[in-house]
Amino acid sequence: MEKFAFIIHPLDVRDVARKFPFTRYLPGRWVEKAFQMIPPMKVSHITGVKTPCGEAEGWFVACPLTARQMLELPEDFVLERIIQAGRVAEKLGAGIVGLGAFTSVVGDAGITVARNLNIAVTTGNSYTVATAIEGTKEAARLMGHDLRRAHIVVLGATGSIGSVCARMLAREATRMTLVAREKSRLEQLAAKILYETGLAVSITSDVKKALRTAQVVIAVTSAVDTLIGPEDLLPGAVVCDVSRPRNVSRQVAEQRDDVLVIEGGVVEVPGEVNFNFNFGFPPGTAYACMSETMILALEKRYENFSLGRDITIEQVEEIRALAQKHGFKLAGLRSFERAIDPREIERIRARAESRLNALGEQQLVGVAP
């Protein structure tokens, strides 16, 4: 049987309470400070990953630092903690370890971690891209958007996931805006897309401005705080939020019943998988980054796969093909931790069309002589 491990960490102190319920009664900073002293540990044994082509078992290994700590604490300290978590995976017998959430973002996106371990390492970003694009296309179709005519915005476009998403979607798009902080990196990516596809994209660091006219959004930033609020989106907008912590505020779900927000990278795992740990997903489903780690183990591909910030389109296409071989597939569409069915999407679309029509009428009244 093939063996893998996956490193997880609490996104915030509320996640700590999943494993240690008493912490919900303590101040958040106290909890963070205490867990900063705790070494990485095994938190569960994963069983039941089985396909016609193979079988695998694995482990969740916790690196007990929150997302905020991973960004605020010294980088060397955080990397050493992630490496320690990788060594726990080694001792458990894993042949490959996946880096979850912010453990894949710190430093050089897994390269230093891989150099310090004797097992293979992947961030899972290649399959995350594949499922994000698949989910976005399906959501856009259900909301009546043609990607060849829609205004597509990629937030976090210069990151390892965002850049490949942008390059792949640019094959179909005619209007695209890339959003990130560093202008020079945006310019380099825009030039690459122009060379590869002939599409001249717009670039900006102004998130709010880009969103005003966006019909399809992929959000893949490493921001700790939310970037997209209920006031930022057009009626009918589709947002694929790949980021953890989320880029989209929960207020969008509460206040905007005319937009569709989906989670990127939610995958149905073949077999009767039991994670023996509650990370907020329905039974039998996982993040795409977790699934990539399982797929590589099932393939006996104990080699570094998605590392660094230069994920290639070829890697995305290869892992997508391997996922199909083993029966991993997109687990429908989910929005804020719950499944969303086509009938609900039809209602969202109807409300959006009604409000867009009303906006159009207001504009006509406003310009009438």
C-alpha cells in the first residue's frame, strides 16, 4: 500500500478548537502563543483511499501555527517548523508529503522544505489550478456567462496558482484584468500572456476598481484578511475563491443573493476514505492540494512535483489526466462550506438578471433629455 502525509495548520484560533475544544474559551493571542511552543504532531490516520489502479493510506500532520503567525513570525522559524512537520511524516513512513494552506506559501513555496527532507514534497498547486478552472467554467456556464465575452479578473495573478490560472483562461478570454501588488511582476506576466495567446490584458493593483466590472473572478491571494465585500460585485458575478483564509467576506453570502461564490479545488476522493479528522468538508471530499498528494502516491510518483512559484501548464494537464485515471473528480459546486445545487444557481441568475435590467433602466432615465 502506498503512503502519503499532508501538513495542515489552523487558519485561525477557531480552527484550534476543532482538536482542542477548551481553547474556544481563551483569548486568541494566548492560544497562538501557547501553540507556537508546541512541536508538530500527527493528528489523524487517513484510510480507504482506493481506486482500480491502487490503494493508499496517509496521515494528517499538524504544524500548530495560524495563518497570521506564518506571515508575521520570522521566516526561518516558520520554515523550521514546517520541516519538523515533514520529519514527522518521514517517521510515519510517508513517501510524499503535501503542504497545505500557508505551509505552501512561506518562503520559496516548498523548495527549502524539500531540500531538508528525505521524502518527496508537493504543494498541490497543479491540481488546485485544474479544479479551480474546471469549477469556474462550470459556474460561469450555469450563470449564463460566455468566457469569450466576459470580463475575467484574477486576484493574486502573480502567485504560483494565479499566474497559471490567468495563462490558461487567456486561451479563451477576450477581456482580462490581472491584479497584484507588484507592478513589475504584473508586467512580466502580461507580456507572457500576450506572447502565448495574443491577448493584451489589463493590469492593476486596485482590487476594488478591477471588481467593478468583473463578471468572472478567480481569487487566489495569500491575504490574511478578506478583500471582496458585498459592495464590490456586479449582479451576476461568479467568484471562485481558492484562497484560504478566504478572499471573499462571508457578508457576500449574507447580503448578495444575486452573485455566485464557489470554493475552488473541492474534490471527491475515490474509495471509502476516512480522514478521521474534521476539517470542515463533507465525508469523502478533500481540497485539491490534498488530492494531488494522494494521486502522486497512488501513481508511485515519489518525486517533488508542484514546488516553487513557477507551476507549468504541462504540470496542470498531467495531474488532471492522472486524477481522471484514478477517479478523482470535482465534487459539484460548493459555496461557504455547503453544496449548492443547479436550482439555487438558477434563482441566483434570475435575481441577477432582474437587477441588471433595473440598473439599465435607471441609467437610461439618467441620460434621458
